[in-house]
Amino acid sequence: MTSLKEAALSYAKKGWAVFPVRADKKPYTTNGVMDATTNLYEIEAWWDKWPAANIAMDVGRADMMVLDLDPGHSMEDLEKNVGELRDTHLSSKTPRGGRHLFFSIGVDEIVKPSASKLAPHVDVRSFNSYVLLPPSKTKDGVYEWIGEGKPAYRTDELFRLSNSGREKHEDRDEWIIEPDLDENVAPAIKWLREKAKIAVEGEGGDAMAYATAAHLKSFGISKELALELMWEHWNPRCSPPWTADSADHFEQKVENGYAYNTSPPGNITSAYSGARTSALFEPVVSDSGSGHEWKAGRFRLVDRAGMQNIKPPAWLIEGFLPENSYCILFGAPGTFKTFLALDVALSIATGFGMGANACWPRIVTPGPVLFAAGEGRPSISNRVRAWEKMHFVENEVPQFILCDPVPMISEDFESFIKGALDASPEGYKLVVIDTVGRAMQGMNENTQEHASAFTKMVEKIQRELGATVLALHHTGHNETGRARGSSVFGADADTIIKLDRRDKDYVVSLSMMKQKDAQEWEKKKYIRLNEVHLTLETKSLVAIKATENEYPKGDKYHPTEGDQEEVMSTLNEVVIETLEQDKSKKWSNNAMAEAVAKDARIKIGSSQLRQKHLKELGEDSSQPASQYYNLETGMWCYGDN
């Protein structure tokens, strides 16, 4: 039987980057999937140290994506959503009776991980995520290969839907305007002839046909007419065009575009805006089976029985940004608001939420982001490049759209909405407004009327683009504890985050002042700005997670009684690992504290470790006899006590 070590080395020789994990699938290494490697010497050292460690593979680095089919999944439901899957010859059985289906992707392609997005009980594993490989073992059983051949190449639909930004709109099949109005057909034809991106064979051509059809539905064009218009005005531009022999395939792409589009029919037309406004004043009663809910305009009414159906907030970033909400991020000048907002935006665009440097622990629903910037393009471009270099292994971030200038409340910003939908027909998960002041040029931030006008602009962006809005704002001239201007800003926002920076420190603190529908943070969060060189002459700052040792003086983290058991358990593990690296070395209290404090799992500083926790660990009778701390000599010893 092949040992875990032998299997790990064998996988590395195939070019699959691996790393060791525990039986509960948690990494042994400090940075988890970021530590995955094909270096045989490092892998040997890991499995010599942890011979029973399971084998985890960095899926994305192997140029693959994995469909993780949990018990209860339905292949029929999955293929109804993503189309027929190709038979892959690389697959495994999981201990609980599920399956892992491996598919290859392009060398430069990135597929975002997700949970139950494609279908219930179907997860996607690829970029910055991992799966366990045979013969790994958990409490439920052993992973086993079903087939060890060549993985099939992913389909266009599987790739596109895995990376799509939004779930289907609840009104996606409800026509509230007459289809094929002359006023909508003409601009649709012009778009097909001049602006619509063409399909190129071998470069996601099927997905482009799907997206083009879906956007025609947003123009208010019926499926039947869309097929005619695309064949006549768009297909000849494609490389190569579909021929009569492939007309059925072409028609299927249009069918899919209309079946799985994410926006209501005609949503980018003037006719839709008028019809939707009229419909808002028609009361609607829905029966959930256990209560009733009424809608009248922007008002929602629900009886007592129906209140149990009110759902908790859905998150973009867990505990921070709810979906379809309005957030204000404010601070004094020089508190790095734009840098932090860019980190939020790029994290959501990529789904990046792993690694020791990531600011946010979990990106729940990644997707397209629109960043409306008040300053010049070159500076933003450099900041994005620096973020990609630090956090995204220098890949270009997909689904990130930069817009300038910032839309203003004093102008008709229909062109802003239309341009945004042209760039991303499916809408956005997040829209950043940098800053409130620029959006209110010529207006008085201190008046309720003008502050309410800004809220109305936010609500229109939320409604038309399906997005959460993150607005950057400044503190008042004499009041640093709240955002500048009318109290309406604070009253209307769902989430308010305050930034503080001490002197010229490059660590800023984030305090949650308001979280409307969820619990506010109990503690501040800290972000450090790290300098990244793009060229010898060009550099920029990038937001990364600050360590406890970098917190401003007086803001150090002190574990509560509830944290104590976890702190001591983690400390015990790190100390033993440190001792085992060199069994002949004797450690002083100071040296051990400094070594342990560098481990990413330890959230307290070396000073606190010296004063309290290492001493307690040394007195702990549960410590192995071969490892102890001598209180009299102040030395960590290895051997008999």
C-alpha cells in the first residue's frame, strides 16, 4: 500500500503542488494552500515531521478546477444549469460518498471557488483552494481514485457560470414592457454592429454568444428576434462566423442566454424604467405558506406569521459588507481610504480571502466591481497593479471596472448606469464612490435636502446595478468622530466604518460605528499599508492585514478568558514544533518568546508571551516530560526533567 509520503511525492512529480493537512482538513503549515509546493525535499521534510498528514492539492496551480459533489447533489440539476459536462478521466470518491470531478483549465485562467452556486451540494475548487487526494483519510473514511487518467477540459458554460458575479434576478423572466419596441430594436442593432464583443473560436466563443444574447434581453428584444438580429448583424463579425451547419448550436447559445440571464427583460431601456415606476404603486400580496407579505412601492409589510421567514443578511464580506447595502467608510485626510476601498473592491472581484496577508477572512459572494474614482487613472492603475503583485500572483484582476469621474447628484446620471451595464451586463456586486464630496460638487453636504439627494443616487445604483454601494467620506473639520455633513448620511447608511491613523504610522484602525442588520464588531480591526515596487522608479502602497505587534501602542490584543484555552493549545503546539526543529538546542525564555511570536497562529506579542503565557506553559503538568521550562534557570530544556 502506498504511504501518504510516497503519494505526496508522486503527485509533486506530476507538477501538482501539495501540502500537509490534518484529519479535519486544517493545514499543518502556517499559510495553508499558499505553502503548497512541488519541491520534493520540502515535501519529504513535511511528511517526516507529520507522517500521518493528509495530502492537499492546490487545485488552481495545477491548472485545474474541481467540482466537489457532496452527498445529496443532483447531476440532473447541475447539468440543467451548466450544460452537459464532458466525461473526465480524473475523479475520486470522497469518504462521505461524494465525488471530486477534475477538469483542466487554460494556463492563464482563474476560476473562483464557490459553495452551492452552480447547484445545491456542488462546490467549486480552483484558485487558492484545495482538495484532499487519495489515500488521505478522515473520520468518515478514505479518499479513493475512481479514475487516474487525463482530466477533461472545462466547458465554456462551466467556466462562465463558475465566475459569474450575480445570482439570477427574481424578475428575470417577467416582461413588464412590450418586447421588440422600435425604440429598443434600433439601438440593439447598432450595438451588435459596432460595440458588442465578438466570439473568437477557442477563446470562450460560446460564452460570448451567451452573454450577447443575455444583453439583447436587457434591450427588451424577444428571444425569436434576438436570434435573427445576432445572426444578421453580429455573427458575420465573429471569428469564424457560425455556418448554416452549426446554426442549431448557435440557436442553443441564444436559448441559454435567455434561460439563464440574470437581469429583468428590458432593464436598460427607458420603457422599463417607466413601467417599473408605475408597477411600484401596485400593491402585491404574496403567500409564503406561513404568513403573508405585502409590497407597495418601496414599502414592505408582513404579518406576524410571516416574520419568521425574514432572512438574515447575505454577505459580500462576512461580518462587514452585506449584499445590496449602503456603506460609508470615513476618516480624516491621509487615513488611506482609497487604498482600503481598493482592497475591498479587488478582494470581492477576485474572491480572494485566503493567505496570511489577506485583510478579510472570507469573501462570501464575489463578483463584478465598479470603482468610480475621483482622482486620475494612472495612480489608480498603479495601485491595482501593486495589489495584483502582492495578493494575486501578478495576475490581472477580472471583473474590475474603473470609471471616472464620479457621477454627481446634480446631473442626469443615466449615462453612468447605461455605461456600467454595457461594461458588465449582469450588473455588479459592489460599486465604490470615491468620494461623497466629489459626487456632491456644487451642493451643500450640511443640508438634509442635498444629503438625501445623495441617498437617492445610492438607491438608484443599488436598484439598477444590483450592487452594494461603498461611499468614501471625510470627517468633519471639528468633529473627527463622525462623517462630515448632515446627520442624514449616518442615518441612511446600513454600515459605517471609521478609519483612524496615528501620526504618520502606516497602520490604520477600522472601527464599526453602525451595522444595521447584524452584530457590530466587538474589537477594532487593523490594516497595514505595505510598500510594493512595480519598477525601480515606481512604487505604491497595498493594504495587508496587520499583525498584533504592529498595532499602535495601547491597542494591543489581550485574550479574554474564553480565548485562553485556545491560546494555550495553539501556543503548546507552536512551542513543540519549534523545539523539534533542533532537539539539541537550549532556549532562553526571551529567545523562545521571540521565535514563537513570529508564527502567524500566535496573536499576541513576544512581550506578553515572556511575561505570562510561556511561563504558564512551562508549569503545565500536561507537557511531555521531554520538554519543559526551568523556572529557576529561565531555560527551555529538552530531555528528562
